[in-house]
Amino acid sequence: MLTTLSRYRSVNFNLQDNKGDTPLMQAIHGSRTAAIETLLALPQVYLQIQNHKGQTSLNLAKDTGRERIANMIQEAMSRRRG
């Protein structure tokens, strides 16, 4: 579904909720790896957005002990840098 939605330019995958969490952060909270993989593949998903606690998606994954997810984010960041 996210892949289908990503075809529409008006979809904002960086919207923040009342805690400042993005859809990627919400997926991290729920350990939803399929959603995380899909979001990380979308270039319009920004990885450096901070929530109200000052956490980026990578910080959130590390702070909550989700090392596999943290590795996925680091790999995505490396791919984006080229």
C-alpha cells in the first residue's frame, strides 16, 4: 500500500503526529519491518527529522534496542549518500 501511495506526489510521508513522530518512527515503535523497509526505499522520506524528544528515526531505533532496524536505517543512509 505504501508503494502505491508513493506514486502520488501529494502524499507527505514526513508528517508528524502530536509527539513529533513520523510514519517511519511509528513503524519503528511497532517493529513493523515491512513498513520500515518500504518507507526507507522512498527517497521522499527524510531520515533526519526529529520528534519532540529530539530523536531521529535512527536514534529512536537505537534508544529502544531495535538494532536490526537501526542497521536498516544506517544502510539506507549510506545508499542515499552514494
